[in-house]
Amino acid sequence: MDNVARFGVSIEKDLLKKLSAYMKKKGYKNRSEAIRDMIRDKLVEEEWSGGKGAAFGTVSLVYSHESRELANRLVKAQHRKLGHIVASLHVHIDHHNCMEVLVLKGKAREIQQLGDMLLSTRGVKHGKMTFTTAAAIKD
Ligand code: NI
């Protein structure tokens, strides 16, 4: 634990109450862990918005497989962007709907563009992108 530093923080009582409520809701048992996660999240957001750092992301897409045009476009996009898509998972939700989860790797700006392109494709019923950067890994 040589790399751990301790520091005192002054905080308004109301804000501390909100932190405690947040921790309870999220299942944190340790205030330090909750604050460390918040700091990492902010650093990832900052690095991501810079657009240049190495980043990883996921894109999940829900669509009807009956939309052939969309299914073809998704496959083509994945083959064209091989360098950015490192893994994919396909789940058949029901008779009509599929979910595709892609793991993307690359520069933040590039994978953001790829994610946006996939999410805005006609026929995607719902989708979400998540991301992380080196700021979450370095401790
Ligand atoms: Ni399917």
C-alpha cells in the first residue's frame, strides 16, 4: 500500500448526506472507494472528450433482423472497421428482434464516430454506447 496517499476533505454536511445516500443506492460500503470511482469517471470523461487518447467502448444495438438493409449495413460496417471492432456478440431476443454488442478499440474520436454511425442507422430501435480510457486503468 506504498502508493496510497491519505488526505482530508472538507465538505458541506448536506453534500456529505447526498454522498451517503448515493453510496447506499449504489452499494458502496467504503467512502474512499466511492470517491476513487467518481474521480476515475471524471478523468475518463476528460480524456475521452479530448478525443485523442487510446480508448475502448461498447455499442449495443437492438434491431429487427427482418430489416435486411440494416442487418447488411451492420455486417458491412463491421467488416470495413475491422481495426476498431475487436469483438461482437449477437443475441436473438425474440422472433423478430436481435441485440448486437460490439467492443470497439481505437482513438476516442474514431470510435465515437463509429458508434454514432451505427446508432444512427435506420432500423436501430434502441442503442447505447459506453466508453473507457487509460485513465481508468492507471492507478
Ligand atoms: Ni438474431
